[in-house]
Amino acid sequence: MYNILTLNKIAKIGLDNLDSAKYTCGDAIEAPDAILVRSASMHEMTLAENTVAIARAGAGVNNIPVADFAEQGVVVFNTPGANANAVKELVICGLLLGSRRVAASYDWAKTLKGNGAEVGKMVEKGKSQFVGPEIKGKTLGVVGMGAIGALVADAANALGMSIVGFDPFLSDTAKAAFEAKGYKITADMNDIYADSDYITLHLPYNDSTKGTINAETIAKMKDGVRIINFARGELVDSDALVAAVEGGKVAAYVTDFPTDAQIGVDGITALPHLGASTPESEDNCAVMAAKEIADYIEKGVIKNSVNYPNAQLADCFTVRTCILHKEDATVAEKAEAAAKAAGATVTSTFTAAKKGMGYTVIDTDKEFDAAVEGAIRVRVIK
Ligand code: MLT
């Protein structure tokens, strides 16, 4: 029986995917084999020795100390794409909220309550304060052309926007596919700043992306640029952004990660973190996260890990030995040698590395001691 700790509410349909004959799930499990999490912070958490995997039902993993957990032999998964449509829909809403001053006009309309038959005249008289442009014919800069950015680009393009996309991690095939749709794909963020009437952020938050939007980068943007941030608040230097909105350089900022300083500023639309808050996306993320955990626990398969390489492995095996280690090609050789020395026949070997971490899987006909030099964690599945 495996124990799965849920740190947040995880959609039932996801937990139902974990066979109740094999898994117990709960929010008070003390030494879990794996953890399912949404946005709870794990930075101060000490893991139990037997915890082998964390799955985040969502895309961003800034609530998880991914590199530290890799060093402890804990595989961290996310669910790329599972909430992409939900976020895309809110981004399109954000583009519109940042155009005509919809949120401000809504607040203003509420102040007219009590004016009886005069309301009709008052809304007509007051509406000019909330005028704003159409998005059709404007250029949208999409920073990050992953699952969400790609959907946003397609939807905005369908609404008549030209697309300029930035993503340093795009494959040549993906780049060519975007270019075939008429999108300009650039490796230079300065193109985004120079070309865009609207900029939408779809990049992960980490040390290198923190404060991507700051006084210096804002200065490179068009006057009256509109910025949409449904990715993470820390991608934007809040003080610089508020100053740019108040000074008129940035015409609108729409975010679901507002800071205290941003709330109430004219030109800033502050929403709660609603990007993935749809039943469809919560279900998709939970199902994907649960499957990732089960595949890893039962078969050693790694898909969508953010700290270890992917490993697509055969379903059938007699004894599977899974070794997590630092990137080191000799670990596989040492493990195979250990298997042979123990009289085991090796039927298949997989080894791969990513971001300095390695994963080696040896299938054999019988168990052997694979605690070779360099192994961080060895797990045997039978
Ligand atoms: C994500 O990172 O997947 C989105 O921001 C939504 C979420 O955090 O749940």
C-alpha cells in the first residue's frame, strides 16, 4: 500500500485514478510515499525518507524547492498544458479588460446606484472616461511560447492580433510551425518591447526571470503599452510598474498576482489568482498529476519532471532497479556490473540526464544490490 499526502484540495477525479487497493490518499499522512500539491509552499518542509515523488497539479513550481528535492532523490512533476485552456481564456479576458477600461467602468457604474430614472443619462454622459482601443490589428508580444503561450497566441491571432513570440527554449520544429502561421518568433526580447502594443507573460518564475519587467525594460516598450501578467507576480518589478502606470508609459496592467501597491491604482486591474480556477482545469491537472505519481511509483516511468530526465519505459519487467544520481555516465556501467556480479541477467538498461541530474533504470531477472557509487536513491520495483 502506498500513502499519498495531499497538501491542497485535489480534484476527486484525480484521486479516483489512484487504485484504492494500492493507494491511501489523505491530508494528514505522516510519512507519505508521494505528495500531491497545488499552491501550498513546500520551501520550509522536511520530507520523510520514503517520499520519492511530488506532483504539482499546475504548471508553475516556484512553491517547491525543486533543486533541493532533486539532491534528495525526490522527483518533482508538474502538469504542463493541463490548465492551459483555462489560463488562455482568462488572458483573453485580460486583453479586453486592459483595453476599454472595463473594471474601472464597472466600479464607477456601482456608484450610480440610487439615481433612479437618471441612471440611463448618467451612464451615457460618463462613458467617455472609459474609452479604450480594440485589440484587432494590434501586436501582441507573447513572452514564453509553451502550452499556454501558444494557445494565447492562436486565440489572439484569431481575434485579429499580430503575434510576436519570444521563447529561448523553442525547438526548430515548433518555431517553424509558429512562423507558418505568420507569427514573428524572436530570440531577442528587445523585439517584444519594440513591436508590442500588448505584452503577455507566460514564463516560469525563477532566479533568472525575476523582475523581467522592470524600469529598464519598460523604458524600451512602446508608449501606452498594455501588460498582462497571469504567470507570476515576481516577474514584474512592482514599484517600477506602478510608477510606469501612474506616469502613463504603461496604459494598463492586468494581473492575477497583484501586490498591495498595485491595488487601487488607476490603470491596474487586480484579480485573485484565477488562471486555473475552472473545474475542467482542476480535473485535468489532478488526473495528470495522479497518473505521473502512479507511473513513477509502480513502473519507474518519469514524464513531465522538472528536476529529473524523462524516462519512457516498457510496461513489462521482472525486477526493475531505479537509480537516481547526479549526471554521471559511469553509474549505468557500475550498476550493470553489479547486476552481473550478483548473477542477474540484464534485460534492458535506460540512462539519461537533465539539468545535472541522472536517472538509470536496469531491468533484470532477479534482484541485486545497486547501491553503486554516485547513487542518491535506489528503488527496486517487482
Ligand atoms: C499554474 O502555475 O499552473 C497556474 O498559475 C495555476 C496554478 O498555480 O494553479
